[in-house]
Amino acid sequence: MSMFDRSAKGVFVIAPTPFLPDGALDLASTDRMTDAFIAAGAAGMTILGVMGEAPKLTEAESLAFVDRVIKRSAGRIPVVVGASAPGFAQMKAIARGSMDLGAAGIMVSPTPGLKGDEAVISYIAQAMDVVDAPFVLQDYPQLTNVTMTAPMIARMAQDQRMVMLKAEDWPGLDKLTAIRRLEAEGKMPRVSILGGVGGQFLPEELARGADGIMTGYAFPEMLVNVCKLMWAGQRDAAQDLFDLHLPLIRTEVQPGLGLAIRKYVLKRRGIIAHDTLRAPGPKLTPETAAEVDYLLARLARTQPLAAAA
Amino acid sequence: MSMFDRSAKGVFVIAPTPFLPDGALDLASTDRMTDAFIAAGAAGMTILGVMGEAPKLTEAESLAFVDRVIKRSAGRIPVVVGASAPGFAQMKAIARGSMDLGAAGIMVSPTPGLKGDEAVISYIAQAMDVVDAPFVLQDYPQLTNVTMTAPMIARMAQDQRMVMLKAEDWPGLDKLTAIRRLEAEGKMPRVSILGGVGGQFLPEELARGADGIMTGYAFPEMLVNVCKLMWAGQRDAAQDLFDLHLPLIRTEVQPGLGLAIRKYVLKRRGIIAHDTLRAPGPKLTPETAAEVDYLLARLARTQPLAAAA
Amino acid sequence: MSMFDRSAKGVFVIAPTPFLPDGALDLASTDRMTDAFIAAGAAGMTILGVMGEAPKLTEAESLAFVDRVIKRSAGRIPVVVGASAPGFAQMKAIARGSMDLGAAGIMVSPTPGLKGDEAVISYIAQAMDVVDAPFVLQDYPQLTNVTMTAPMIARMAQDQRMVMLKAEDWPGLDKLTAIRRLEAEGKMPRVSILGGVGGQFLPEELARGADGIMTGYAFPEMLVNVCKLMWAGQRDAAQDLFDLHLPLIRTEVQPGLGLAIRKYVLKRRGIIAHDTLRAPGPKLTPETAAEVDYLLARLARTQPLAAAA
Amino acid sequence: MSMFDRSAKGVFVIAPTPFLPDGALDLASTDRMTDAFIAAGAAGMTILGVMGEAPKLTEAESLAFVDRVIKRSAGRIPVVVGASAPGFAQMKAIARGSMDLGAAGIMVSPTPGLKGDEAVISYIAQAMDVVDAPFVLQDYPQLTNVTMTAPMIARMAQDQRMVMLKAEDWPGLDKLTAIRRLEAEGKMPRVSILGGVGGQFLPEELARGADGIMTGYAFPEMLVNVCKLMWAGQRDAAQDLFDLHLPLIRTEVQPGLGLAIRKYVLKRRGIIAHDTLRAPGPKLTPETAAEVDYLLARLARTQPLAAAA
């Protein structure tokens, strides 16, 4: 397996949790999805994040899904498991359980309701002790309402276990630059930073110093290729490719509705068998599905992958 | 056991979950607490609510605790179990598991993020189907940020399974009156309504038509006696007794800190062995503990129960 | 002037309030901006909205700005004035003052903190009485945290003064469809609906039945042309044009930062003289400015208007 | 006038803004109220706070009210004016206007939406420059959702203009202790600290080191006397007096409804002529008014002041 450390780079695909129409785990789709993401060039996978409907799984289901993905990936890529939880007991259960099953690292975001910078820093320090594994810090204030500034992250990164930052603040590009500047000034160790926010700012994130992206856009191939083009210095070509996908990205990042759209596209692509979400959850209207179909058809004019959808 | 139906009345004590210093379930304290609350005159107990640190328990721990309380109560009082959860799968697991263990009913609050009256009504209708047991609707907008007006509750109460409303809006007295008025006008069936908000408005709640209260104040004996006095028409005597406890009530309802104070008082009373909260959680400073001690000492001048603390 | 009634359609440009470097109103830029938006094909202008930094203006400044825009527009297009305020006294002052100066209508959003559908409907009914002028209902829950469903809007639209809905929920396309369906079923009168959310979903909004859009994207010419193409049945051509602008739209809709970017682009276009925001407010970093410059340069390859920037 | 500096102590009464039934300023009641609060032993008055319905006043009305209170107080007590505003332009207008009229100081809370400790500290530093007058920092996170920890306040207090902290966090007693500890350790200058939260924790606040309280409870005489008793070392007597009022305090601190109750009590006491709130605002139901009447009658058994109500 490629190592999972502070040098990690590339596209970590955030995977949804596939369900059968009756809401049970769809393990066959889980296998197919894992293969598809690896085939797409993923450098890693992240499971049981917000997009993975983790809070709607029982603990047993969570670990069953972790086990399946890790077994299927068979060491080809590192698998990161989300373990954010209201209490440290559950966080520990998921984290230790996942590491025992072969996970490469654990992703945690600060729990909502923390007050003041020191409380956040203290919480993450405790979480790293609880998890005691390669740690991915998720900075997603739109969901947690917890702010982490660059100097705060610099302090957290003094702990060697902090391997990676999933940078998902919005807007967040200037924070990314501020972190890289603190690193350059020797004020913090260099960590792996992957962008997020659905892929909306991938070219800019990479130009600002991100090592890749961790997101769940339904065409990870594009994310991979944009990274390659950027790293080859082909900024314009990267943006050209990115722009082709931006209408669909924009559609997928709609709050609440986005996951339903992603599962619909993954189903259209043959990657998962059903676009079931666990209840309570949104359903696509025929109008929305038709809009997605239209965007897929447009994309297919130039992107063979979309043509297969 | 007294029946748990729409005629339920009295004090349903919301129980904390006792932990050992290492964070494990403290089942010996659980037994002692159950006995103490029944001895105090509780008409019922409610477990695994917000105050029960439910989101910090694993599913197995939750059901172990439910089992213990129900076994210990041995049919002397009905036990209501909180089953609010991000997904219906977990809600069902806790609800069905608890009913199988002998619970009298299941308490659920609307999930945060619901938008518009109809979405709330629809969610609760689905939750009643998921739970499919005597249903307690928890109206606690300070936590959920979901509004339920009297006419909305009237619609929900058309479902025969809705047995009880835990009325915890703040301010909420006018809503309580509005609901009783809708009942009087024949616009909704009469349901059991228990007050809440830490007991802060118990006399007023009863005067407005509440059938009792469901709260976790550490001296449920007072709640029971205020109910008795009010029902005996002794409004002034009820208020006199209530006022003696109000300084401590005020101290216990502080957000975040309140549960730590309640566990501290219950420990002082000998009802639980430890005042451990699961991490992450607040700790009492010596200053706060001293303030609580002072209030207990004052209370003990007239209230023998507090003298024992 | 084109009438401002329920048949209104086209692009209503939401105008920023131009300031001099010292923070004073920049009335020369105000004139130039008004001319530029009319030249771009605007069907109307909306001023003193959120984007207009209205809460940072004194009442006297607000009315001075309203007066200047209306005088300059000289009846060529209707001018809508935002009058949302914590109290009805101020709402009335701005609304009546603006109507006396020649405004075509007044835009109001529900005040934050309203609880339950009926409270929202009642608030808007009162606001229409306070304003007593052609009324634009702004549905912008990302800012107000107040939900307005299609059936709620149907009830509000029974008041003849409600001329227009600014549909800015996100996601909001299905709500737009639901409103048009209620109209088709005779359950509410037909009102003008303009889309929003920064222009991100303009083609879809129009396809769902919007009469145009009310937003502040810095190239209103594109918005006008997309409308024309859509109305001419040229869906693909509309989307082609839209897609060219989407990277910049995406950049402008970033919360907090977006207005600074729009003012920067309007300055680059020579429409306003300074990109000053009133304090407290964000400032563009050189990195962000360079990213915007890059997107403008790309746009200029095909869009002569951007070449001028 | 007693000086308004870091040695300020005692009860600063937060005054409501009296209105006539038609919503206009009631200046006759303003005079009577000013006299009554001074007669009650107020060490100062605070106007145009949240409780003063400041956001519902026009700028002209605000300054007219400031002028009236200051003229009437005639130097007998310092008058602090609230100047929190979305923009610094308005803050400056109210602050400078009020200082010119003879205000003793200006109270400001951080604007909602600030992210991270440094942003809050920077905002307050800017606000002190804008105001440039004796500065009262309002710490009221229940309203602003902005956290200010003791170390943050210590940094803000390095500015000599910061005279006073209005400590209104809830729970906030441990923060008060932490600030006094930082002062004792020489890590910050000693500032005046007044408690708040409606008076709910006055004895504890004073015991923790507060110099008094700034709140709007409708019987400021009690607040004054509790301060006197505490400072005379009569802790029990202070608590005895406090406890008599706690049922009414509890009723007045209900969010949304509290101001209506306070105005009702002040009207009953003959201090203001009308209990009008500006729209939109809550109205007391007959049931709530009767509950307040009952509490007043109970209070009157021992408190002659309440008997007059």
C-alpha cells in the first residue's frame, strides 16, 4: 500500500455508503464502487464521512462496511475512516475497530458547540489521544460551526499523529495559503493538505499548495486528471477540463440534496446498483433527475466516461 | 404497573446515566437511583434523554442500561426511553429493543434541520411508524431549533399512538394553554402533557393544565409534592415549597454545566456513587461546587431531604 | 417606465453601494453604474439589499443613494428598494421615503427568529401593510434562517400587493416548480418570480418557470443574454454561454468574500471607481485578486465585455 | 457625577425605551423612569441596549432619547449608551453623538459572525478606535454567538479605554473568576465587571468578584440592596432578599417575552405610563399577566415596593 503519512497526495475519494432498496447495506455495490474508484486513479478512499451517512448506521453496520471496503481494496490504496462522534467512547470504538480492520487513518472534525480557540485545540488533542492513529483533521465549519484558523491548525500539527488536513472551509483558499506560509516560515511542520468543498475550487486549491483533494464528486477521474495537469504545469488545460465538469459539480454541492444527486450519477455510471438514501433523506424529483441527465449528456460530448453514464 | 396512556400524570423523572470513574456504566448506582426515584414518588422514569448522555453511549450500552432500569423498576412505574437519532434505522433499533425489554413508551424529538411545519409533521408521522409504540413527543426547540406550534401538535395528536407531550419550549406556557384550548374546542384529542425546562415553571405549568412534569431536578420529591399541593388546590403552599428550591433549580438549568451539577447533587444525596460525565463534558470547579453546597445547606434548613445531602 | 407588476420579467440587477476610499458614498460611480446596468439590458435594478451593504448605511445615506439611483435611471427602468429591518418603524421610513422618491417597489425578507409557518405569514402580512407599495418577497433562508414553503408563499400571494418573489432558497428549484404548479392549479395567482443565488442556476431557474433573475453578478449582460436564448428556445446555446461564466459566478458567490470580488470586477470593468467596502468587511488578498484576474482573462478569450475589464 | 472609570461599581440599570401606545417615544415616561431608577439607588443607567429596542429606533430617535435621559439625569449618575451596529459608520454616529450629548461611556458587543479569537479581538480593538470613549465590553454570547474567553478579555483590557465588562455569558461565573485571577496574577489590569443575565446570579456574581450588576430587572432596589448586604458581609441576608425576587426574575428572563413582562411591571409600578413594545414584538396574554400579578402580590407581602405595584 502507498504509505499514509504527511507526504500523502492525490485524490482521496469520499465514498457514499451504498444501500439496497430496503435500506440494508449493499455490499456488492460496495465492492464494485471500491474497484471503480481505484480504477479511476484514487490515491485513497475515505468512508463513513458526512457523505457516507455515517450517523445513520449502527456501529455494527459501520464496522461491517469498513471491513468490506478494506478487504476489497486489498492494500491497493489507504482507507481513511471518519470517526466524528458526540462522545469519545463511540469515537474510540469506531477508530480502534477500523484500525484493527486495517484502516490507514482516522478522520475527525471538532464537535459542534466548542467555544473559543483553546477549547477547539484541546478537543482535537484529546481526540488524537482517543484515536491514537494517523489522524486526518476535517475543517468543515459549514457543518460544525467551529472555526479553525491557520495558527490554530499550526498548533494542532505539532502532534506527529496529525498527518493530513481536509480543508473544507468556504471560502478557504486564503487559509490554505496562510498554512503553507506558516510551514515555510518554520512555524509548523508540513502536513498533507487535501481540498474539499465538493471540488468547486480544485484548480485554485492546488495552485495554493494543496496536495490533492478529498471529495465525493461522482467523476473522480476528472479530479485525478486535473491534479496531473496542474502538477505538469498545464494550468490552462487543467482549468479547461475542470470547467467542463463545473456545471455538474455545482449541482452536486447543493446542501441536503447533493448526496442524492451523487448516488444518482454513480448509479447511472453503473458504479452502484441503487441510489437509495437512508431515511430521513431527500428524494430526487423527476425535474432534478432530468436536469442531471441533461448535464451528463452535455458532458458526454467530450468526456467518454460520462457517455457511459 | 400504572398504565402508560393519555391519562398519565405526575412526575416522570429524567434519569442521568451513572458512570464509574473510568466511564463505564455504573449499574449498581443505576439500581440505587431507580429505587430512589420510585421512593421519591415518581410516576415514571425517562432514560436516555439528552440528560442521559444518550449520544455518548454505544447501542449495546444503551440497551444494557435500559434493561437494567426496567428490571429494577420491576413494573412499579412505566419507563420511557429516548430514541431520537439522526437516522430511522438507529431510532428503530433503540425503540424496538427497548420495547422488547419492557419499556412503556418511546420519546422522540424532531431531528434538527427540518424546514417548515409540514416537514416537521411528516417527520413525526414517520417516527411514529418507525417506533410503533406509545409515543412521547419531545418539544425542545432550544436544542433542535425546530418549532412546533399548538396547531401542529394538534395534527400530530390525531395519531392514537401519541400518548404524551413533553412540553419544553421556553417560553412555553402560552403554548400549553393553546393546546388545552384546542382540546376543549374538540380540535384535538386530549393527551397527557408534562412540563419541563428543568422545573423552572412547574407551578405555572400545572396551573395552565399540565398533567405533571418530566424533568431531572435532583430533588424529585419536591416536584411530586408541588403537584400534590396544586391538585389539592393549595396554590400558595405549592409556590412556597417551589420557591425554596428555585435557587438550586436556577443553578441546575445552566446550559452545558447543568448535568454536572445534577450528578454532583445526586452524589451528595447518596443516590449515585460518582458524578462522572463522559468526555467530552464539563467539570465542576471548586467554586461552583461550593455554591451548590451553600444552596444545599440553605435548603436543608427547611427540607430534611437536603439535610441528608 | 416599464410597469412594475406581476408581469415583470428579465434581469433585475442587484446593485452594490459604491463608496469612496474614505467610506463616503460615491455618487459619481453610482451614476456610472446605473447607466452601465441599463446599457447591459437590465429590466430593473434592486438597491439596498444585503449586497448593497444596507445595514451599514445611515438612514440619510440610504435615502440619498435611493434618490440618486432613481434620478439617474430617469424612468428607464423600475428601481426596487430593500427595506428589511429589525423594526417596522425603520422599514416604514425606508419604504415610504423610497416610494416618495419614485421607487417602483419595496423588497422585504422575513425577520430572523420567526417561529412556525403562521408567524412568518403574519409577519409578511404586517410588512405589506407597513410598506403599502408593490411588494417583493425575498426568500433567502441562508441569511434569515426562516423557511417559506410553496404553500406559504401561495397564501402570501393572495395579497394583491405581492408583485414578485425573489427566489433565493438553495436548493430551491423544486420549490420554484411547486409554486408554478400551485398557480397552474388555480391555488394562487401568478406572480413574477425572479431567481437568485448569484446566478448559479439561471438556466434551470428559467426552465422551471422563473421570469428572470435578480442578482448581482458582475456581468449582467450574460444574464440578459441567457434569458433571451432560453426564451428563444435555445437551451443549449444558453447553457454554453452560461458555462463560460460559471467559474467566475462560483468565485463570486463565496459567503462573506463575494461582495468584495464583485466590487473588484466592477472596478476592473470601469463601472465603479473604487472597490471599497465599509468596515467591518473583508479585503481581497493578492492571491484572490490574481485568481479573479485569471478567470477574467479566460473569459475575455470569448467575451469581449470581459476583455474590457 | 460619580466618575465612570475602572473603579465603577454598583447597579447600572438597563433601561427600556418607553413608547406611547402609537409607538412614538414617550418622553414623559422617560423622565419619570430616569428619576425612579436614580431614586432606587442606581449607580448608573445603560440605554439603547438590546432591552432598549435599539434596533427598532431610527438614528434620530436614538439620539433624542439619549439626550432626554442625560438631561434628566443631570449629572447625578453616568449614562452608558449601547452602540452595537452592523457597520462602524453607524456605531460611530451613535457613539459620537451620545458622547457629545454627555454620555459617560459606550457599550458594544462583538458583531455576530466573527470567526476565531483573533477576529474578535481585532474587531473590539477597531470598535474602541471608532468609539474612542470610555468603553463597556458586552459579553453576551447567547445573542451574538461570539465567544470571549478570559484570556481574550485580558488582551482587550490592555487598551486603557476599556473601562468595564458587562459579563453576561451563561453560565459565566467561572469566567468571572478566571478574569479576576488573571488580574491578581498581574496578567491584565483590573477593570470594572458588572454581572448580568437578568440578575439570576447576582449573589454568586458578587461573591466571584463582580463590582455590581448591569441589568434591567424591574425592581432595581433589590439589586442595590443585595449589593449592599454582600459588601457588608451579610451573605445569608443578601441571599434571603434575592430569593424573594427570584420567581419574578425567572419570569422576566424568558427570551423574547421578558421585555414585555418588564415593561408591564414597570407600568404596574407607575414608572412608565404604557407597556408598549414596538412591532414586531410579543404581547402578554391575560394568563401571563395574571401570573405576574400573582408573583407581585406574593412579593408585596414582604416588599413594600411591590405592594405599590
